[in-house]
Amino acid sequence: RTDVATCRGHSCSTSAAGRLVGGIVESEPSAFLTAVHEIRRRIARGDVYQVNLARHWRATLSSSALTADIYRDLLRTNPAPYAGIATLDDWTLISSSPERLVRSRGGVVETRPIAGTRPTADDPALEEVERRDLLANPKERAEHIMLIDLERNDLGRVSQPGSVEVDEFMVVESYAHVHHIVSNVRGRLRPEVSPGELIAAMFPGGTITGCPKVRCMEIIGELEAAPRGPYTGSMGYLNRDGSCDLNILIRSFLVQDRALSFAAGSGIVADSDPARELDETRAKAKGLLLALGA
């Protein structure tokens, strides 16, 4: 289990006062709940097994707001291992992601899928209970194992035969506002595989699309209210020697001029409770909201 330094109070974001013009607009909860019911119907008829469904938040930054300050506050309110900021042309990505899409180093490739979430408890005495319940929950375990298999298949497309293994299986990582079930899948990269071919095999991550991946992306495009943009894409680095380390762009802001947006999603399966899935998106968004002073 990994415990990441936490920031659970509004005091973490006092420097964000006056950062926004107006409030934060959250996408309509009823639309998300309706989409969850539709996905459950499609699962019941055998169309898919699991779909990751996202919803959006939007705000307008004041003229004095600096993206570097937002990044600093996000690292404080939502600390995570795969963080970064990138400014290109007229837009900026600000990310503090808990999830790795793929890393390649010294001939070893690995991915670190997240599937299974619980909000942190307000009472620290209940934290261990929450972690145990998450890990023991049949729904969460089944979803996680299915997505491990998907990632093993993706990694197997570029790895040496017989080299793909799950070297870390279903551990709980605890972050500022959520607990996650995480595994690590690794293999030996075939020598002829280029960095571009590796990324093509892994992208987009199965945990943020669903299973089967292509059909889930079609359903996501149909049911989500707006295009995802960079959300659930990837940010990281590529070295000249072919090594790389790329995150999945969750817990991330997109800033275009003064328009700021972000999203959070939840994995929908046959027995998902729509209200609980809605609550999960809000728990995942909490650190981003705090970084904005909300």
C-alpha cells in the first residue's frame, strides 16, 4: 500500500481566492445517471463488459490567475506520482495523475492500471476499514481483474513471448481523497518495437475506456455530453534512447485562454449503483476543486 501526503481541508487552497470569475459549472448529474442506466442496459444485452463514463466541470479564470500557481496548488491538494505542466501555443495542461500508462526502460515495459475506488473517510480511524472493504469487494475485484487482462493483452502485442507478468497484484494506494486498487503489469520489449509502436499498442488506456476497448470508445462518444479533449490522453517524456514514461491524464486541468475545464469518470459495470458512481466522480474531482479554492 502507498500513502501519498494528503491535503483534505480547504486551508490548503487559501492562495486560490479570487482565481475564478464566477463559479464552477458542474455538468448535469441527471445526464450522467441516465447514461449509467443506458450502459447497464448495453452490458445486459452483451454489447460490452465495462465502460468508463466521464463528466465535466468548467470555470473561467480571472485575468490575474497564473497556471503555475494552479499547478502548485494542485500538487498540494491532490499530490500524485505522475504530475506535470505543459504549455503549448494557447493552451496549458496541468496534471497530477495517479496512473501510469506505460514506462519503457532498459528493455522492460510496464503499465500500472487503476481500477477500483473508494473515497477517503472523514474519520482517520475508518481508513483501514475502507481499504479492506475496497479490496474485498467482489464488484471491484472483478472489474480490476478484467482490466488487468486487457492490459496484459495490450502489453503482449509488443513484448517478447512469455515475458508478460503481473508483478504487483491488487494493492491499495491511498491518496488525498480516494483509495485505489492498483496492479503492475510488465514485460520484455521486443527489440524491433519503436516508442511509437509501444504507445500505439497501449493507448488509450483500458482503465479509462473499458472492455472491449474500441466498442467502449464508440459508446463513450455517443453518451458523454462533450468530447474529452486531452482528458484521459497522456503526458510524459520520450528519450532519444527510446525510453519513456507516460501518465494517463486524469486529475488534470485544461486551460485555454481563460477557460478552464476538467473531468472525472467512473467504471460502469452490470451491477453499478448510478448514485454511487456519481459520488465517485465527485470524490475524484475533490482535489481539483480545492486547488481552485472551491
